Amino acid sequence: MEKDDKDFGIFDARYRALTIGIILAVTTVAFEGLAITTIAPSLAQKLNGLHLYGWIFSAFLLAQIIGTMIIGHQINKRGVFASFIVSILLFVIGIVIAATSVNMYMLIAGRLLQGFGAGAIITCVYYSITLGYPDQLRPKILAMFSSAYVLPALIGPYIAGLIAEFLSW
């Protein structure tokens, strides 16, 4: 007996790689976003930038909105794969800049790139969901998308605190 499309799940062979990729992408963005909340006060203090503390979050969120809009246009021109690669690269470059910051302005610049990349990544994920799954599976993958925030919310701040305490902020 052959399965109908409605009997397939998001972890069946034809969707498995995409599902795992979506979970990993969302978990990575969520972990970074939730972990920074734990160490932001310490960062601002160590970089002598308490007066710029709000920009740690504002720069990320503003750039995230811009990244979402710009990558939406780029997906239509260059395709989702190329757009996703660029998004990941910007996100990682932003993390490296922020992690090696010697002052608050450098940290804020890193957060701008992180935010742009994060917004772009999530837009690529939504686009991939629209193209990669039939209508009946979209609620399941969107539920998995939402649940990808659970683990980072539970352990992200703790791990960030440990890293800040024992390695470096």
C-alpha cells in the first residue's frame, strides 16, 4: 500500500534534510539572541559603554528588520540557497566582530551584522517552508520552527554565563 502525501511527515526522507536544516538554523539564531541577554550588562561594563547599552539590542533588531526586507528581494533574484549562504556568512562575521570587540562601537557594528544575518536567515527559512512543504505539512514545520526556541531558551543563558565566566565575555 502506497502512502498519500497527507500521510507523510516532516521527518520523512524527502523532507528530512530540509527539516533538520531549518531546526539548526532557527536554533542557532535563537541561541545567539537569548544568550546575549545574559552577558550584555557585563559586556557594556567591560567595554566602558553603559551609556550605549540599549544599542546592543536595538542595533540587532533594527538590522534584523532591514535584513528581512533586503533578503526577500534577493531571494527572488538569486534564489534561496545563495541568499541563505550570504545570510549565514553575515551572521557569522557579525558574531566574530562582536566576540572580538575592543569597544562598544565595534560590538554594536557586530550586532548590526548579526541582526541583518539573523533576519535574512529567518526569511530564507520561511521561504524554504513555503516552497519545500505541501500545505498540509506547513503547520507541523511551523510548530517545529517555534519549538526550536525551547532548548536555546532553557540552556542558552546558562551556557553564555559559563563562557563569560570561565573563558571570555
